[in-house]
Amino acid sequence: MRVGIIGIGMTAFRPSTPEYNWKELMFEAASRAYADAAINPREDVDSFITCAEDYYEGFGIFDEFVPDQLGAALRPTCTVSGDGLQGLANACMQIQTGLVDVAVVEAHSKASDVVTLDGVIEHALDPIWNKPLGAHPFVVAGLEADAYLRATRTTPKALAAVVAKNRRNGLRNPLAAYGAAVDADQAMRSEERFAPLRALDISNPADGCVVLVLASDRAAKKLHSNPVWIRGIGWASDSPSLETRDWTGATYARIAADMAYRLAKVRRPATDIDFAEVDDRFSYKELQHLEALGLAKKGEAGTRVVRGDYGADGRFPVNVSGGSLGCGNVFEATGLHRAAEVALQLRGDAGVRQLDGVRAGVAQSWRFIPSATGAVAVLGAGP
Amino acid sequence: MIGAGMTLFRRRLQETGKEMCFEATKMALDSAGLTRADVDMVVCGTAPDAFDGVAMKGEYLLDGSGGYRKPCTRVFTGGGTGVFSTIAGWWHVASGLADVVLVVNEEKMSSCQPHPQSVFANIWDPILDRPLKPNLVWIFAMEMNRYMTVYGVKKEDIARVAVKNKRNAVGHPCAQLADPNITVDDVLNSEVMAWPVQRLDISPPSDGASAVILASEDFIRKRRIKDRAWISGVGWCIDSTMWTDRDLVFPEYVARAAKHAYKMAKIDAPRRQIDFAEPYDPFDYKELHHLEGLLLADKGEAPVLTREGVTERDGKLPVCPSGGLLGVGNPIAATMGMKIGELFWQLTGQAGKRQIPHEVHTGVSQAWGDLMQYGSVVVMKG
């Protein structure tokens, strides 16, 4: 039995959304998704999943505050404390049991509400071994970036190329918060923050919400939908402990991709897949993730991005949406946004960003500092 | 389900959350004769991160839960997590994606100083509720009072639940608050917290972890596993956030979850077809409230069944033979050990001193959470 995406709803991503509380943000994205899918959540949906972490939301038990604005009151609903793609994986599994025909997956960021955002991120560090060191949590990204650059002999120029590509791509995405005409020189001159990472290498927080509606092929047919198929999905966690994880290769992404490719029967990802949306919340992550996904050989992603291979008009477009560098860091909604972008491209609905003739795309996510967890989804155009 | 394990439940354990997960996981794997290598995927159920004092708690716990380099999922539905994580584990297997799934639930409430109750200050709507400075005892007192008022239920009958469960817990090796001698008078004489709730009506905060192993039919057949119980029905449901707009006398969301689970389990007459039950009992009146929500008693009838001894371990419908949260302890998500674990142990004849003296084939477990809002239900058959 196949599972497809039949509805996509997103709010714009913005640095702050003072006119909305989180419920209203969710309501807008959900309303758009339900209109897109032509469904009534009160009648047509069997399961609702929100992807959220209490500390980002500022509540002790976030799922309490979810049902009404999604149409989920007195309906099966749960929180997956994970990234949007992990939520997507659980919705797929629910549908594949045969118990659920139509599922809704939601994720959002209201980072502008978080007064001590750095402190919340720091609070996820191991309380005994790491937090007492008193370092800003992004030091972890700086250390990993340094390890990755050395192990793969990637140059800082490659990071700058990612920054320029993605921030500029954001200019062609009406939802993006931080689209800007940045070039590689500006990136290389921006202030050093967590060496070797500079200010422009780091995506800025944004508010936004993404809602996807999923259906079994049987339900999609009944609803006369033209789904984008989720051909394969995988997720994995490397060691949560900083001291015992792989620092160079994004192993979590490799394991997740292996599972997704196996289910999607993708044998040669570099040729079977046409484009990708991967996590770039720190510029080096885009390159590290592409290599882990088998979309570039180890050490090659840096050379290829400088060469222009990953541009919108390149041989293998990566983060045409603008990625997180261009759109903004929407925390747990990041992976769901990537899946939505891949789906829009496969439908032919990506507006001025539309890539020609794409049939299969990969969306990949990472759960951000300090995790070594991520997910991968392979999406394909119908039939 | 082919294995289960749980740690001691205590007000404060020395072990870290990771270590508690490891203990429970090891016990569950040992009980099923498996190792970490046999596990395809891990599901973690754990409630507010603020108890343990670590953000993204599921990431922190996953290596203690055997999740290293495996697909891991954390689910969190407040107090409903004790049963809900098993439902999530079920869909990991029933989807066909995994043969063996480990479900690990953990809670370390003692880290929270001065008392875990302070975490609950943040579960309220910041504009509508928090300025009133509510706490859980307060709102559960409102629900308890509503239930008592509508059906004319006396405190004595509610207190019988605390007595039954704390006495049942004497047979539980992990129990924090077992008491073979507790009486209804003890409960009625205990300190009033917020009328009509008294101290002995409430389960304690606890540290603890529990784990269960779920496996596909194929795996069970190939490995010829004898000690197993089948998950035959699952259901889950959340009600509106606006608890102040709802009549608290009946948990409609529990009934809806139960109906889904019963339908899936092909149970159309639960009162006849369910042999025993583990409803969520963080307060004694909740067992009664939930028995009615589970459609095992008519509205207002649960206190009568209790008074008549029907719900004793040797009664016609044993309820909370484990000792429940009242007797064993309440480390929120880790209560899976009594709600789900107990079903497994009873159905496979491994409940030791707690074994129900007559044959049981079908049990139902239920958890409850959020703002008097969430119901998760699992039906298991031997």
C-alpha cells in the first residue's frame, strides 16, 4: 500500500509574527492544507500528529494546546517529539497498518516568542558531561564544521558558496524570511562566530508553520487527489553523547538514507534522484549531508558546490527553496518544510523556482544542536 | 508482546534517566531472551522534559534505551504516554517496517526542585488559566467533586479504591507505596489537600522506567516464542484544550479511544468480554471515572461495583491487580509497567503474587493525560 501527500499548507516564514499566537499560526497553515486537499478535518481525517518540543513551545505538555486549531478536538492526536520528517514517518506507519486512511502532520516554529532561545538549546546538552563546560551550544557546530572540513579537505570557499546559493535562492521563494543577494565574498568576510563558522554561515530563527495531509492510495483515489508519493522514508540516531559520536560523516543521515532508499528501491541515488532539499542550518551541514546521502562522494560536495553543480540551474539542484539559510530556521518544522518543497516541485507548483522535468526528490532533516538524529524521505511524482 | 521489565519506583532514585532506561531495557530484553542486536527500532515514551531537567529529553535517553544507530521515535501525550507509547510501538511493527520494537518509558521527577508539582505550573494556558495559579490537585478536585455531585458518590466508596490498590501493590516488587494495612478510615483521616481531595487519594511523584518488547507474528513464530500476549486493539483521543468548557463528569475522550480499541479487537460487549482492567489511577476517583469511560460500568455505577468487591483481584472484574499508580507509584510515562506490563504478565501467567486467581484471556489498559483531555487505550489477549 502506498502513502502519498495530498495536501500542503504553509504560512510565510518571518523573523517574527506579532499578530499571531502559535494557535493562529497553526490554524492558518492547517486551513491552507485542508483547502489544498479539499478535505474537512472534522470528517475526513483519522489521525493528527504534531512535531514539537515543550521547551521550544514554552509549555509543560505541548499537545494540550494543539487540537482546536487543527480540527482535532475529540480525534486521535499525538505529539512526536521529533522533527517534521520523523512525524511524517510515523504518519506513514500509521497509514500502513491499515488503521488510518488520512493523517495530518504539523510542525511550526514560534522562535520569536522564546526569550532565552540560546539557553533552551543549551538545555539539551548532557547536564553532567557537557553543560557545565559553559560553552555556547553552537560551539558543537563549530567543532563539527572544523572536523568535517579537515576530514574531507573541504575549503571555506565551499561554505561561502553554500551561503550565497541558498540566501540568493531565498529571493525567489515568497515564503522565505531571509532571502538576500549575498555573494561568496560577503560570506567569507562576515564576522567569525564559532570558528570556522561565520555569521552568514548560520541560519537565523524564523516563525512559520507547515501542515501536510497524507493519505493511503485508496483514500487518495476516493478523494480524487493526485498525490506525491512517499516512496521511502528512514530515520536514525547516532550517539547522543558528544564524546562517542561520528564527528565528520553525519552517520545518522547515512543510516536514515539507507533505509529510505531501500524502501524506495533507489539503488543509485546520484542518478535515480533529480534534486534534494537537505538541512543547511549551518552551511557545512549541506555538504556533509549530501555526502552522507550518497549524492556526492566523500570530500566532493565542496568542489561541486563551488563549481555550481548544486545551483538552481546546475546539474543537481540542492535547496532551491533557499534552505534554512534563505528561508529561516524553523526548528522542528524544518524537515517538513523540505518535504513540502520537494512535493511542490514534483507537482509542478513551485512557481518561479520550478525545476524542469523532476520526477524524484529527497528531503532530509536533522534535529539540530546537540542531536545526532535525522530523517530522510524519498518522494516521487505520480502515478 | 514478548517481554517486559521495570525498575523500582521510588520518590528518588540515584540512577540517571539514561541508567534507569538501561535497567528496564536490559530486564525486558533478558525476559524475552533477546539482545540489542535483535531490536529493529526503538520507541521512547517520556513526559515533561522539565522533570528530568534536560531539553529534547528523548535524544538524551536514547542510548540508555538501546537506540544507538537505530531508528528512534519519542512520543509524548502527557499522562497518556504510559499506554500511548505501546500504541506507537504497535504501529512500528504493524506497518510492516519492523519485526522487533523496543518501547522504553522513563521519568525522573526527583530532579525537579523543590517539588515536581512546580513543573505543572507550565501546563496551563498562559493568558486564561495561569494568572489564577491553578495546580493539578485543585483541578482534579473540581473533576472529583463534579463526579461525586452528579452521582451522589460518597468519599468512602472512592477511598476503597486507594485501599484496594495500595493493598494489591503488596505483591509488586517495584512498589513505592504498598500498604497491607491501609483502611478506608486512614484515607478519610488524611490531610485535606483541596476539597474533596485528601493526601491518601493521590499517587506520589516517582522516579522509574519500564520497557516492553513488541514483535511481529512472523518473528514470534520463527523463534517459537511461548510467552506472548497479542495487542488486539488500540485507540487514542484528545479533547479540546478548553477544559473549562467541558462537563468533567464523564471522560468522553476515554470512551472514544476505548470504542476504537474495542472495535479493532472485535469486542462489542466489553463488560462481558473484558476479563480484567488497568485503568489509569493517579487519584482514586479516577479509577471509577475511567471504568465508566472504558464502558466497563454504567455512569455512576463504578463506585457500586467497587463497594461490592467486583473489582478486587479475586472479583469478577479485577481492576488494577498491579496495585496501580496509587500503590506502585506514578513516574508518569513509566507507569507503562503497571498499565501495559501488568497485562502482559497476567496474560502469560507471570504475575507472581499478583496473579489473578481465575483464568483471564482479555485485558484492557488505559492512560490519561493533559488537561483532563487525553485517553489512550490498549486491549491485549493471551
